[in-house]
Amino acid sequence: MAGGISRLSCRASQAQLYASPNRFCYCIERHQESLSDRSLMSTTATIPPTARPPRIASIESYRVVAMLIIVSLHSNLIARLHLIGGGYGFLVDLPLYLLFWMAVPYFFLTAGYFYGRTVDAGAAPFSVLRRSCRSLTLLFVVWVAVYSVIGPRWVTNVLTQGLWSTLSTQAAHTMDMLVQEHVTLLLVPRPPIFHLWFLPALIAGLSTVAVVMTSHLKTWVGPLLVSTYVLLIVSAIAPLSHSSPGLLLLGVFFTLLGWWISQQAAFSGSFALALIAAGSVLALLEGVALKRVFHASSHQVMDYPYAGAVLLVVGIFLLTLAYRTIGEGTILPLLARFTLGVYVSHVLIEYTLAPVHDQLPSLPIIWHVLYTLAVYGLAVLFTWGLSKIPWVRLSVTR
């Protein structure tokens, strides 16, 4: 699932930050008045009130943590940590690579889980799917349009070239890219799609779940998950082209896995903790094997879909289901309501603050941390402001 910014190093310019396929642009999130209000899924007008799962404080709280990880990846904070830990090499790199798996897949898991719970409570599967797809498609179209005319360092360009020249130049550049690459931008995201790959990937995941749960494929969920995971591995280590479908496969795999979890009995907190521990160890062993035994490149080690990472994020998800009051009484559940808007808009905030970002490499890392928090905070305020404007609020909430 390749999606947005290069993770290996600061790579060190903002331009590179927005160029790489998968690494740090994992994005994510959910619709604020969505299916479960914990995923990017939305509800339908025909869904009975009892079909809408209540908010769970622990899931809401972890959504904020996951979003902060994503912003950190996109702000190049994690890439800078790679550089700082360079002397320790792989021991630092692998845990940092795993941060992606602790963020974006979590949103797919919650989407699939709450889709299943909502349908089990009496909602019509394809009614829920249609509403979700409509809202996700609207968000995708709106924000692709925004990023089609606003690019990196747009503020500086406006000051030097004027507003119209800046917007028209970026629009012309975007049209050239769309004509030449069109759908491949969904597979290997670059501006203007970039982090927005998450939205069509979620649509693909929810559509797959709807088909599976309403057909005979329901009895073949296990083989389907294994097959999808194998395809994920193949797309990572032996891509047939530069347009690998890894991102879409990632969305399908974790959304389907989330739905499968919704059909099982409750898991205990101790089991979740065991999964987290086992996943962490297994991922480390996989990484060592890739590096030392198979002599994989740094790029392959970085993008490999670790089985341990799957166990790790599933363990985190089950933990938030087992201990539902974690984060209760804090500001985290409140901030979680803005996650969708923060996800789609935080790159716009970074584009706006590009002159500040350019100064960070020469400053102590604490300034990079503060910059990342500022991006998140401004994105929250931006989302809150847009949510107060009729019609416009549909671009950041649902």
C-alpha cells in the first residue's frame, strides 16, 4: 500500500516528502457522524438509531494517537528520527517503519468492524454501503479539486507571482498529470491524490465486505484474507509494475479483517496484549530475516507487509475494544471528532507552513515536534471552522 511520502530519511526536502508511494502517507480516518463514528464510514438515513454503535472512548482516543502518527510521518518528523538513530541502524529503523502499521490499518479495521456491527443491528448492508460511498466520493472529489490548485509553497508563490498565476499554474500542472497518469495515481499516490488514496481504498474495502457478507463467500473469509495478504506480499517484493495495487489491497485486507472480528466473540485484554507482544517480536524477526538472510533493499524492508505488524495492529484494536474506558474524561474523544477533517486537510496546512518546515533541519528536534503538533492543532481548528459553515462542512465532516 504505497501512499505518499518517503520514509527512509528526511529526504530531505518538502518536495520529496510528497513524492513517495507508500511510506508515510497513511492516512486516515472516519466520518464524524459516521457509521460508528469511529471509522470513515457514514450512516444511512434508513439506519435505525439502535443500529448505530455508541462511541467507545478507547477507540476515539486511539484515533487521535493514530492521526498524530500520520501527521508525524507527513511532517518528516519520523524521517528525522531515522537520521538521528542512524548509528543504531536497523534497531531504530524497524520500529519506526512499524508506526505506519499502527495508524492507517487501524482505521480500516474500525471501518470494517463497525460496518459489521451496524448491519448486525438491523441496517441494510447495501444501504449503508451506498451512503458511505457517496460521502467518501464527495470528500475525495472536493479535496482532489483543492489540491489540484494548491500545491507546496503556495503562499510563497502567491507573494511572488500573484494568486491567479499560482492557482492556474498548479491547475495546469495537475491536468497534465491526470491526463498522463489518471487512475495510476490511485495506485502510487502523488499530488493531487497523495494521502487521499485512503478514501478510494476504503470504498474498495467496504464494497468487498458488503459482497462477502451477503454471498456464499461469507464461508470463505479465511481463505480470502490469506489470499489477499499473499497478494500484498507479492505486490511489495515483486511488483509487476510501478503501479502496484498494494494500497487498495491493504484497504481490502484490513477492512475485511475488521468485519471478521465483528463476527467473533469478544477477545480478552490479555489476549490483545499477547498479540501486541508476539507481533512486535515476529516483525523484528521478519525484518532481520529480510535484511540479513534475503539481503533485501532498504526500500523493500520498509514497505514489506510484516505479518508481525498485522498482529500488532490487530492487538491494538482488540485492546481498545477490551478496555473501552481508556481515554474517558480526557480531551482525546473530543479531538477524535475532527479526525476526518484533520486527515484530509493537514497536508494543506503543511503546504501553507512550508517556509517554516524548511527551517527545521537546522533546528533542534524539539522544534520539529512542536511543528508537528502545530500542524495537527491548526488542522483541528481549520476543521472546526469549516464544520460551522453550512454545505462547506460536508468537506470535513459527515
